[in-house]
Amino acid sequence: MPKTAKAYFRTERQLGAFFSAGTIYGAPSSSFSLRQCGKHTQFDDAGGFRRCAVLDIVAGVSKRSKSYQRQEVVDLEYEGRGIIKPGGVVVFVDDVLPGEIVDVHVYRWKKSFGYARVTHRYTDSPDRIAPFCRHFEQCGGCKWQYLPYERQVDWKQTFIRQAYRSIAPGVHLPEIEPLLAAPADRRYRNKLDFSFSNRRWLTPDEIAGGEVFDDRSALGFHVRGHFDKVLEIEECHLQPDPSNEIRNALAEFARNEGLSFFDPVSNEGFLRSLIIRTTREGEVMVIVVFGERNDDDAARVVRFFTERFPAITSLYTGVNVSKNDAIANCTLEHQSGALRIREKIDGVDFLIGPTSFFQTNPDQAERLYRLVIDWAQLDGSQVVYDIYCGTGSISLLAARHAASVFGVESVEEAIFGARENAERNGIGNCTFVTGEAEKVLRDGFPGDEARPDLVIVDPPRAGLHPRVVDTLLSEQPPRIIYVSCKPPTQARDVERLSQAYRVTRMRGVDMFPQTFHIECVVELTRTE
């Protein structure tokens, strides 16, 4: 039977006969799984059948295993997982480094590869270090704490090369400039979202101890892969003070006052989420989201903050009764302090509201924006388009050196913020338009007099909309600077743009130390 043939069987008797005939690679085996009438079925040597949740086989036969022993990790892939190749099959393994020998359990199979976690590690890479956070084993936030920061930087440089080599092999690349590493690899974030839950995640030691926990309340992060479980966080190394103090004090107050923690399964409970925003100017915004309306308890929470933390710059509360934690699902009420907090990037003041998008690593954001402006080579005569401009961070910095800047963003609130920030900084040569980029640019760049000398694009992780690429190819502005938070989608777009452009400069910027995430900036120049 050809490997590519699809085998479907109406009955287990037919499947058994097929195996018994020895037509699958010459003999029956307990490791073969077939799709039968849309269900996973596994044949065992005793002639019985059992459901198999491991693999969805599209080809008639394919051999897979739930575990592999003594496998060497040969590489790392873009999302930081190690790669093993048992029998030529690619399996991505969590929390390993090249050169390590491991036993693994495959927890998920895709069509041509699998995902696994380590059950035993025989050897450690010389690069492996002890994680600095007490919550590392259970918290899925800072996945690379076992790798020294300087090696994280090396791998991120490699990931950019790998993305272009695999996705855009035909694109000629210049030498990639050294990655712009972060000056601080801890406490660099200016925003963290914490969740309340009455279903606290129990650690392996707690489970092994056999203790019964009557109070399962927690305030912290959702455990990776478990929407209904929250890990209690005592100390987080991602955000500067007073983030930890605020979170721990609120959790203690809530327990002492008997306030209910949210149940993510039943969608009930009073305290739902806590958002803390900070700035380098020393300002702090706190947002408490409730899962149900209770004005008396809400007033107690507000009173707690105003008495315990009078230095908080801005305090908001809101009620969210939906099944989605997104803050956009609730109406926020300003309780005390300023309406917004202030951040300064390269001399430009920005106002940040409770739902404003702003780069979460302000130190690296400033260095990223300076890189873009440096590459832009503006002398005051150019027209610049900033596509996917957000709150106008790059637009406002570019406007100081350009004749005019035209920003496009689909989020109306972001455009409102961009206009307000322009006015606040006395910048009058920026025009901001609300709309989806592919629609705003559907007929080219608006206005004959506004044809751009430079286009800056900073799209979301999905990359440029295909119609935006079409516009860039048809209008062909002289230069494009492409800022990406996901090099693989950037490589895909650059390959298309290579019809009319060549890559002249490339550089990565590390916005998120202790994770595999990376920004990549590419300069494209129109070919003549």
C-alpha cells in the first residue's frame, strides 16, 4: 500500500483484516494509527482496538511513538524549542539546549512533526544555568532563564538568519548587523497583567505532600496550557517596583476581607484581573477589573489603594462579565489621580491611558526608534508614511526631521492618542488616519502631493496584509523600512517585495530578554 494512500475502514473487523494480511509494511504493529470514520483508532497485537489521542494520520499508515529515549538535541528552532530527529522524524522539545541527551514524551503530533517535553535529561549543555526565578518551573513567562543572556542574543541573531534562509532563500541579504541587546535583561517591562483565580495551581511538591488546601485562591499568571489555573506569584522579575508590592498587598487584603476570587470555569467571582503600568518617569497606573458588579466591595478596594498606596499616579476600575479577559470588554471608571501616565521617548512626551498600546520595553523601544530614524536619513524635505503607526511613536520622532508624516492605524483610540501626543509636543506636520491599511491604501497613497519618499511599516505578528504589499509594489516608493516583531512573516513579505526592492540593511533588536521573541528591522531600497 503506498505511503501516500488514504486508508479508511468502516468497521474494526475490516481494520483487523487489513492488519492481519500483513499489508502494512509487511506486518501488524501496535504503533500504527489510522483515521477510521473520523475517529482515532489504534490496533494492538492482541487483536483489540483502543482510542488513540496521539495522532491524526492522513496518510494510510505512519509510524509514531509517544516517547523516545536517549535522543540528542541537535538544534533550536525559532520559538526556542530544541529539535530531536528520532528516525528522521522532527520533534520539538520544550526547555532543552543543543547537545543535551534526553528522554521525551510526545504530547502532541502534527501532520509531519511532534511536540514533546523532557522526562529525563542525561546531560546538561555547558550553556545551561540555574533559573533565577523561584516560579520558573511552573510559570511559562520567561522561558529562557536557563540560558545566559549573551547566548540568548547569539541565538536570536541565528533565528533571523534561519527565518530568511528557510522562507526567503532567493533573497540576497547583506551582512546582518550585530543584534541590539537589551541593557537590562530583568525588570524591563512597563506593563503586566495578573489574574485572580479560585483554582490555584498546585506545585508538584504540594501535590506530593498530600495536603488538602481549603483555600485555592491565587493572584498571578495563568499556567501555560491551562486557562483555568493560575500560579500564585510572590516575586516577578519582569517589572520594576512597586509592581510586586502592589500585587502582594492586594492579594493579602482580598483574602483578609473575604473578597471572592474569579472562577474561570463558571465565570463567577468578584476579583478578576489586575493590570499595573509603570513609566521611567516614576509614574504608576493600576487597573482592577471585577468579574461582577458590587459597588460596596469595589469601594473597599478603591479605599484600600488610596490609603495604602497614595503615591499611585492613576487608578481605574472596571467590570467584565464576559468570558474573555480582554480589558476591551469592560468600561473603565477613573477613580483617582491622573487620567493618564507619562513616558518620554527620545525627548518626545507620550500620554498612556489604561488601554493604550505602548511598547512594553521602553529602554529598547527608544533604541529601536532611534535606529529607524537613523536609517531614515531625513533632512527635512521628505514625505514619510508610517503604516500601522499605533499611537504615533515613530511618526512623531520622524516628524522632527521630515517635511510631513502620514500615519495609518486601524485602532481609533490609538489614533486619538497619536493626535493628542502630537499636539502635546507641538508637532504640527503629522496627519493621522483611522482605517485598515489595506483599505486606506487601496487606491495607492492618498493625494498626489503626498507621494512618499519613505514608507515605514510596523505590522502585527501576522505581517503585512497582501494588499498592502500589492500597493507597495505598484507604487514603489524609493525606500521602505520594515519593523517586524516576527522575522518569519517579515521574510515572507520581503520575498514578495524583492520583485522591486533589495535588502540594504538588517538588524535585530531584543525587546524581550528571557524569551525567544525578537524584533527585526530591514531597510529596502527600490531597484532601478
